[in-house]
Amino acid sequence: MYIGICDDNSAFCEMLRKILYTEHFIQKDDQVQIFHSAQEILQQKHPIHFDILFLDIKMPVMSGTQLLHQYSVVFETSRVVLLTAFSEFATKCYEYNAYRYLLKPLKKEKLQELFDAVHREEVLEQNIEVHVHTGKDVKIRMKDIVYSEVYNNYVHIKTQQKEEWISYMRLKDLLAALPQEYFQQTHKSYFVNMNYIIDIDYKEKRISLKNGAVIPLSSARRKEFKIAYIQFLLKYK
């Protein structure tokens, strides 16, 4: 793993690095790089991929949230964990699409929850092989699948790269090949990767996604989906 720690308090950075190794959150061959300002991160070669970037919200010159706001593209493949001593800043996590936030002083159990979630997500880094309508077999990273829909007897697989793969396979067969804790059917013709949900309107029976798409939630599946989504939020977010 490649871990970044960005905090203007050098003692805190060293303490966190030591905890990560001594408590076995990471292994000897994992890399931890420390930055003492947002500017130090921006001096790195772009784009940067951190498996986890611990980023302090309150720093001089440029805060953690300013960094995310102004340079969001730089961190689009990184899990950014915002650090703050004030719980009222927690909402900024979602404003800036951060992965999580942690309160200072850091608690071991919260770090454990964070790394447990990251390790579970490694499943989504795997590929699924799909036979598409052109006759080829393509490999699609599970993490990249936003949702899938059926029309004109084809399954259309939409990805976060805005690619669309079209396949003859049945929707239920495709869904069965994906981890059920992340992918759920919302309608007889749709399923969704719950990581991409930003809003659910149960009254209007629709789900809004991070890529701007809006997909239907059928009455028949509403109860089952609601339970699955709550479990997802509790265990995997």
C-alpha cells in the first residue's frame, strides 16, 4: 500500500506512521510518505495515487479542504481521509467527496474500521470478464461499474470512465458474478453499484448517482433495497 500523511504537525505525522506499522495496519513493504503542507503534495508528479491519504483539514496557507476543492482531479483515484479535532467539520467530508473523516486524537478502533473497509474494497479491484456484443471478451474492473440497465434485449454496463459495454448476457447472471454487498438490483431492468449513490428518493422511486445518472427504484424492490443499502452504509462506508 502507498500511504500519505499530510499534517503541519510533524510530531503527529511520526506518531501516526509509527502506529500504522507497530499495530500492523500496514506491512513492512508498504510505503508511508509524510508531507507537512498541501504545497508539498502538489510538488509530486501528478496524478498521485494514494491507497489512503490522511489529510489534515486545518493547515496554514492551504487547508486540506481547499486542496481537495482546487485540485480534485489530482486525487480522484485516492482514498482521502480528512483529519480534524472538531466534529462539526465532518460534513466537509461529503462536500469534498472525501472517503472518510477521523477525529483527533485518533482512536485505534477507528483506524481498524478504516483499514477493514479498505481491505474489503480490494475485492472491487478485481476484474469481471464479460462477453460483449462485438464477439469479444472484455475485462471490466468491478469498481468501475456504476450501474447496468437492460433495453432492446441487451445489458448495457455503464462505467465511471463513461465507457459503455453491451452484452447479450442476462442481467441476473451479470449481477450474480458481482459481490452482493456492493451491487444491488433496483428494478427488473437495473442494478447499481451502491458506492456511486448520492441520493435516494423513496417517494419518487429514483436513485441519483455520482455520474449524473438517475435510475428507477421499483416498488417491488424498494423494501429489499432499503435494507441492503442500510447494511452497506453500516458495514462498508
